[in-house]
Amino acid sequence: MTTADDLFGLLPRHIRARDAGLLRALLETVASEASVLDADLRALYDDWFVETASPWVLPYLADLLGIDDLPEGAGRRAVVANTLDYRRRKGTVAVAEQVARDVVGRPARAVEYLRLLAVTAHVNHVRLERPGVAEVRRTDELSSPRVAGGALDPLMHTAEVRRAPSGRGRYGINHVWVHSFGTAVFELVDDAAAPGADAWWVHPLGVPTPLFAVPRAEDSMEHLAAEEDLPVPLRPRRLLGLLSRVRAGALGAGALPVSVSLVFAGGTVEVAPERLLVCRLEDLPASASGWHAMVDTVLGHVRLYSDGALVVPGDAAAPEAVLVTHCVGGRAVGAGSYDRSDVHEDALASDGYVPRLDGVVAQHAVDLGAGDSLADALTDVASEWAGTGGADPTAGGTSVVSVGDSGVWPAALAVEVPDATRLVLVAASWTPRLLASGAMAPAVPGVYAPDGMRPVLRGNVTVTGRDGAAVLLDGLYVVGDLVVNADGMTAVTVSQCTVTGSVRVVDTGDAGANGLTVRVLRSLVGRLDLAGTVPAVEVTDSVVSPEVAGAAVSGATLTARGAHVSVTGATVRGGVACRTLEGTDALLDGTVVVAHRQVGCLRYSFVGPGSRTPRQFQPAVGRPSYGSVEPGDPDFLVLASDALETASESGNEVGVDAHLRRPELLAAALRLVAAHLPVGVDLHARASRRPR
């Protein structure tokens, strides 16, 4: 960048010596304009390359390549970058797989079903990889026909004459299917398992949930996706095969998708791969000594054995904690180890909080492994707000408490937020800075990374807020209720959290909840039970259902009788009672009762029978069904109703997954693929789900 010093140094020495400051001031003005020109030239150079071009430039680059239908979304850059590769491989099934992966942004598997037809083999073209009968050898390498919804089916089939769009007539001569996998895989490092009756469960609620493995990144377009490249459940046979190779020294222990560590008072013991067993496939050694861990990848739990004897939670010999490094599947909604930065920043910027002190005035980091206490951290924050200890009070600004691990915090929490103060309780790492000199500088308050962990809070979280106060919870798994005692609060935001109980707002004090806005963003919440004085509620890209805690749906799950409720791209299972209602792409699977129906509108939304709502525009018609209603299932409340999968305003599904735009992106992928496959190919695409 050109600066005033650069320009001043270009002048002759005698002119610089005679300058009294006026010439330098003029050059500073010139330098400011030159810096704008310099930045524009640098941006122009970046726009020459698809990897660094600005988003608005991509359609122009696509036009140079003759791409007429560039899809919207994050995948358009990959489509422009790989179009020449598509054309070089025109006519191959690998193109269909790569286009679907680029457009949708999720792993995909293309299947040419002609190769799965049971036909008499020609003696000159024997296909040993496609036997006529099922092969029972090499079971650790053989993909299950059910693990990926049929996308990895290794068996031969007879030809079918049923129609392919129904999903039944797959095995035809000219049928090519592209299976897109919407399940996201998130790795949890040293995740504290929940003790059960005789095992430790990886799910915080102690319910069954399958384990996954991080999909392998494909580095070649010619390579068709295999089980290792897809976000599919970890089969016991596959884990056993990996363990066998690690034990034989062919792989490093870091290649295992599961590891177990035991925490005792005297230290931590890591279970070696030789002592890590696969449930239902391996037995304890005859003369077992020391600690062994039996991993169940189907149900998601770990059983411990000491010297050959089963150790259950609560035994005297049981460890204080069991830490499991593993992967879970699901969506990027609720508490999880995914990157939450974008939504977190939007939540901070749009909650309506008006500070008296700019920026983040204080931050505290807690780590369960270091013996920290979250309750003590909140006490320290309250002391700083009051200015205890001679320091300047921090009330009136934003204070952050970052939880830096995936541990289980057992105690209930309570905090009182003073006037015009915002408390941010977030799952994030907050580390010192490494300077260029190699020295470590203190961490900067407000500069943290909200990803990589999923802390669990067991117990209710109670917040009392005064005039102008605001509270933001982000990335936390709360096994209990969030209770808000409002006395003039401005905002309560639950962002990317899982609250198994209720979010309850109680009107206290003179100011009460008259100016409070409750927002639920990308979260899973059991119930919303708000005082009648709460004026505004926003539910966006979230789930409100008692099924989050494994309970049955009964009664009203969203009660805000004095509020204007706005529901955008969310799923609410159960009754809704409010004053006025406005919704877009919403799935209200219950009885909705709105007091003032002359105000508001429901657009492209589904409501349950018997509801009394304001006017509806293009209502979604159909009967909702779900992949699963179990909270530990990766397909939890994933919409499985064909009629509702294209009922939103943009032609996508209604409910919590509307923002993913899967049907729209799959249709765009089919349009792009059609130009690269031979004429006569019957091409179809579907979102793969695990069979029940």
C-alpha cells in the first residue's frame, strides 16, 4: 500500500528540507486516494482467478466457460473451477458424482445400476468384483447394503420394470442414481460420556446414538466414493478391521475413529488399541488384566472391564470420568462441535442491546480439566460488574464467559445481570496470542473461536436481568431449564444451543418483561413457556419439541400469550398459543391458537388440524412424517414427507432444514449433469437416509 512517507521519500532532498508540513499534509491526501486505487488493483488481480474472485465476478467467469445455469449457493465457485474437468470426463458416471458434490456441498455417491444387474457373464469379460452370490469373506471391507440407504449395495439384483422416480425401480439398464448425503459429521475430542446403568453413553441424555467416522477427502474426480468417503454410521466390522491393522502396526493409532481415556484421582489412563474391543465381535481375553473398553458403535456406549470384571458407574473402582473421542452425525443445529462463528456474530450484532461501554470489557475462560468452576467464573464476573477490589466497574458493557472443553458441568447456575450489561456464555476456546518474536501475549477479550467443543451443563440455568440487560447463550448443551427472571431486560438469545427442558421467562419487578425479545436461533429446545408480558418471540431455523429430551409431545410447546411470534424455517412439534403470529417456511405440527388473527400471515407454512391462525398464503399441504423422533438419531426430525419437501417459498422443504435448500440444489445438480452424460441415461437424484 502506498503511504505518505513513500511519496515524500520520492521528492528531492532540498524540497523535503524546505517543507514546513504543508507538503506532507497534501501527500497524505494523495496517499489516501492512491491506497484506494491500490486496493482496487489488487482486487482486480484476485478476480482473475476463480479461487480468489469476488462472488459477483463468478457469473462473468461462468459466462466465459459457457455455463448458462450457474446454481446459487456456496457451490457455485466449485462448479466454475471444475467445469473444464467435467468436460474432459464427459460421459463417465464420476462426473455425476462430482457435480452433485460441488453443487450441494455434501458428499455424494453415483451408482450405475446396470453394473448391479445379475446377468450371465461373458467369458471374455469376467467381473470378479461383481459375484452372482453374496460374498461372506472380507466382511470388514464389504460395505453393508443398508448402511448408506442402498448407495453402497455390493450385491447383484434382477432387473426391475417399476418406475425409477418412485424410488423402487432402481435396477434398470439405463438407470443412474446420485445419492446425496445430508448428514454432517462432527468430531468430539475427549467428550465426557454420560454414566448409565452398566455403561457410559456418548450422548448427554444416555440414549442410543450411532458412532460415525470423519469422511475421507477425495482427491481425484475419477475416484467413485466408497464407504470411507461418505458420512455413514461406523459399522462394527469396519472398526474391527481398523483396530486389527493398528494392532499389527500397519496403521497409526491416530487413524482410529474412536479412543477412550479414563480419568482417576491420580491421573488419566488411555486405553491402548490392544485393549479396545468391539462389542458383539470380540470377547475379553481369557486372562484379562488391567483395563479394557468394549465399544458399541451401533448404540453409542462404552463398557469397562478391570481385570476381566465388569465395572459399572458408581462402583468404587469406576473412574471419575470416561472421555471418548468420537464422531457423531446430525445437522448443524443445536449444540455441537461445528463452526458456529457466523451465526454467533449475527446473534451478537442483532439482539438490540445498547451498551454504555464499547466492545468486550472482560472475558473469563474456564476448563473442567484444569479444575475450573463455571459458578466461580460467574461470581468473578459479578464482582467485576460491581467494581469490587478497586477496579473500574465493568457493568454497562459486554462480559464473556467461554467454556473451553466438552466436559460435563454438574452444578446449577444462577447469575444476576445489572443494568445495560450483556452476558455472553459461549462454548469457545480463548487462547493467548503468539507474536512474531515468539513471545506469548495475553488473549484479547472478545477474540475467541466458537467451535470444536460441546460442553454439557447438567442443571437449570437461572438468569436475572435488570433494565437494558441482555443474555446470549451459544453452543451449550443444557440438560435442564433456562429460567429468565426479567426485570426490564432487553434480549434473551439462545443461539446454537440444546436445551432439553424449557426456556421460561418469569415477569419480576416493576419493569418486568415488557421490553424483552426472546430469540431462538439454530437451536433445539424442549419448550418455550413465556410470561404474558413478553412482547416479541423469534424462532429461526430451530426445533421446539419435547422430543429433544426424549419425551412425548403433549399440550402446548410454545406458550407466549402476549407476544408477537415470528417463526422462520423452524419446526414446532406441539401446540402454539400466542397473541399474533407471522411465519415463513414453518412446520407447526400441532394445534395453533392465535388470539388476534387480523394481524400477521403464514406464508408457505404447515399448521396442524384444528388450528386458528391468521390468513395463510400458499399453505403447505400434506402429512408430516419424520426420519426419527429419537433425540440420538442423526435423522432426528428430518422431514420425510414428499409433499412437504418442496413446499417452501423457494421450492425446498419446510421446517428446520429449509435453509439447507437440498431439493433445489439437487435439481440444479441434475441440470448440470445432464449435459455431461450420454443420451438415453435415466438420471435421478435423491437425499440418502438410513433405512429404518
